[in-house]
Amino acid sequence: MKTKEELLHEIEAILTYKPENKTSINPNYLEFLEIEDLENIKKGLLNKMGKLKEEDIAWLEQFKKYD
């Protein structure tokens, strides 16, 4: 079974659809999320990522936090 930290890193990788822009999620959220929650988030993202169009990607860019 994967740890919360491993799942968080996998979710960040899914959200980083442009290699030059790394997405980071505040690890403090792990305190409030269970492994099942993280697995469901990952599964939902994987399902949605296959349906993204270029316009959607441009729209999503505005919500990303850059370091």
C-alpha cells in the first residue's frame, strides 16, 4: 500500500502536464486527507486528464501556483 506522501507526489505528477512547470501541493493537506481520499483524487484526475483539450489546459494554467 502506498503512503500518503507517495500518493501526493503522484497527484502532483499528474497535474504537471507541462514538464517545465512543476506543480506542488501543500503537504499540510495530508493531515486532513485519508489514503482513500488521495486514491480517489488520483483516479479522478487520471480519468479527466484523458479528456483535456488545449483550451482546457490554457484555462487551468491560471490556477497553478508557481515557485
